Amino acid sequence: MSAISTSVIGVLDTLVDQLQRLRECALADAPGARRSARIAELYEQEARAWLLLFERSRSRLHWRAALSAQAHARACARSWRSRAATEAALGARDLPERAETPLRAVAGGVA
């Protein structure tokens, strides 16, 4: 069994939802190094939230899920950090907007 209280799970769930909404808002901003760095930071915060779940859980299932989610968030953060560095170096000239395309398609916009 898990030793995680319902209130802790609720707080973590709320935090991850807030971070997702903030990322979606950031994706709507104009492409550039600052936006990419902001998205990377939001993914890093999400990775820390998953770490909290890992640290507070005694369930192997929760450990595995939290580690997987944390690894994914860290990989996304690295990708966005790399993109930010590239955009800063190039001055954000003619860079593809790959990250925006799926969001636009889901939102019904032009992809």
C-alpha cells in the first residue's frame, strides 16, 4: 500500500495541472529563446513534483510511475533548453515551430 495521503496526491495533481496550463500559455507566446527557456523551466518544475511523489510513496507502482514521469519531464526540459540555446545563438531566425503544431491541431487551429 501507499503511504501517500489523499491531500498530498491532490496537491501534486493540482500542481501538475497548473504547470501544464502554464506551458500551454507559453506555447501561445511568440517563438524565441525566452519562451523556450520558460517552457524548459516549467518541465523542470514538473520533474521536481514527480520526485516528491516518488519520495513519499511506498508503493512500487507509484515509484515506477513517478520515475517514468520524472524522466519524461527531464527529457522535455533538456529538449527545450537545447532549443532555447539554439534560438539564442541564431536570434530565433527561421526556426521551425514543431512544438506548436500538435497544440494547434488539438485546439482546432491551423497546423
